[in-house]
Amino acid sequence: MQAQTRTENRKNLIILSFTLVVVMLGFGMVVPIFPFFVDRLGAGGSALGLLVATGALTQLLFGPLWGSISDRAGRKPILMVGLLGYGLSMALFGLSTELWMLFASQALAGVLASATTVAAMAYIGDSTGERDRAGGMGALGAASGLGIILGPGLGGWLAGGSLATPFFIAAAMSLVSMLLIALLLPETLRPEARATQGRVGLVDFRELWGALRSPISGLLLLVFIGTIGTSNFEAIFSLYALDVLGYGPERVGAILTVVGIVSVVGRGLLTGLATRRWGETAVIKGALLAGAVAFLLLLLAETQIAVLLTTGLFVLITAFFRPAVHSLTSQRATVGQGAAMGLSNSFVSLGRVVGPIWAGVVYDLNPSYPYLSGAVILFIAFLLSLLWMGAGKMDTATGSSIPV
């Protein structure tokens, strides 16, 4: 009986992993295409920054809502809603002929597709024991990483004939995933276990404001500021490659594939080694300072080899930052771990809203300004890390001091 249950759980995990591969593959496919769509519609950096920020903002607002609804309605219907919404948004992207249509599609994607990841993680929580839960979460993370790695290269290649093609393929894949879930995936949340009370709503900004008076306030502000800085690169690189370097979607997609590989390796393998060797505080400071320098190196790259090397270096360095901050936040939290990680991720999402808007605005003034301002922002975060991590309680990894 136990072996049968394990086999069933493994099958369900494969279906869920495929679902996240599809969602993140679709996301990765369209990232290198965004600036070309925006450029074709006669807009520039400000529009691209707002477009990226729209997706981040709607995900921030509606993620908690879908989590609460899934506690009442079950995981399976919310997974299906998320995939249907994602498929519709991708199809609308491909059909867009006006700038407002891109924004409407991005907002729809953020509102509905945010349900998929939340429900998938809750599904794993329902269907696995404590011993197997970390492995299940890791499998979902690996599936997301695979989609991010493969997506840009595939999207750039498909866009060579038509910019709309990657969007339509992503829509079709989402609908296939939805059918698989409808036909093959059982519901894990039993009716008697479903919530009937409690708050159902959007993100609570009063809670975020209140967190700035908590013991982890310095780390929350640090991850917010650092994310603003790194988002300058994430939001504007494809447009910079188009306008300054003269790259098409195929070349941009290939570079972003390399970036995805470096990011996954950095976060998944090297961050743990680095924090065990030097401790979280040293890794955070080093990533911020080295990231500021790497931002400036990006401006010096002119050949494709130089662009690959400098972008790879920048992404590798900054990949250490957020996991190390999350780890330190977990160590210092005086609230529950889930609440602490939720707060930390919310401040990351806020940074992903502010960063692209800033990058887009200054890009229209000068294409170099997002990189220059990104370097300044990361350096400011480095100085704040020296101030906020100067003395106090001992770092669990190395014995170095961090503030209480």
C-alpha cells in the first residue's frame, strides 16, 4: 500500500513538474521577444520597464489571494485556472497590435498565472510527508529552472520567422498541461480539510510596512534595494542588445540561455558552497560589491564573446545575493519560517516592480544609464550591508557578527 502511494505521488510530481516546465518555458520563450514587440509598436525603454513591472505587480498582489482560494476550493481547480489564464494571456500577446494590448495581456498573465506556482507548492505540501517534501519542492524548483534555461534559446529561434510564434506555442503548451491535470491529476485537499474561515484577499501592504519595524527589517530593505539594482539588467538587457549591439531575437535568446544556465548553477550549487565556506554576511557583501563592478564591465563589452563573458560574470555574482539574504532572514526571523519567507519574497517582488520602471525611464535618456545606476544602487546596498551587518549576534555559518 505504501509503495503504491509512493508510485502515485511520483506520477503526480511528474505531472506537476511538467506543468511548471511549461509555464517557465513559456516565460523564458517570450522574455527575449518583449523588446522587439515593444520596438515594433513604436515604444521604448519606459514602456518595456512598465510592461515588466506590470507582471511583477500583479503577481505580488494576487499570489496570496490564490493561495487562500486553493485552501477552500482545492488545488486542482486553481492549477487549471492558472494554466488557462496563462494560455489565454500568451495567445493575446501573439495577437497584440497595440501597446495597450501588451499591457492587458501582461496583467492577465500576472493575475491568473500566479495561481499555478502557489497551487503546485501547496499540492506538494498536501501529498508528501515531511521526509519527502523537500525533495518534491526541489523537483519543482528544478523544473522551473529547466524551463528558464531552455526557453530563451527556443523562443529566439522560433521568433526568427515571426515574433508571434513563441506566444502561440506557449499558449498551446499551457492548454495541453491543463488537460493533463484535468484528466490525470487527483485532488489532494480533502473536503474536510478545506478552510472555511480566515482572510481571503490581496497582499496586505500594512503587513509589509509593519515588517520594517521587525528584527529582520534591515534584511528586507537590503533585498528590496538589491533587487531594484539587479532588475535594471533583467528588464532592459534585451532592448539594450537590440538598440546598442544590433542583436536579433535569435542571438538575444542564445545569450539569455547561457545566463539561465549560469544563474541555476550559481543559485543551486555554488551559493551553498560559498555560504558554508564564508558565511551569509560575507557572501552578501561580496555579491553586492562585485555586482556593482560587474555592472560597469557590461558597458565595455562590444563583441559577442565579451558580452557572453560579462553577462555570465554579472549573473553568476548576483545569483548569490538573494539566496544568501533569504537564508540569513530565515536564521534571524522571530516569526514563523513561512511568514518570514513570504515577507522576504514580497520585498523581492516590490523590487521587481520598482527596478524595471526606473530602468526603462533612464534608458530613454541614455541606454547606458540603467547599467550605471544599477552599479550605484548595488554599491549603496553594499554600504548599507556594512552598516547593518557590522555587529551583533553571531552568524551561524562562520561566527562572524550580524546585527540583531
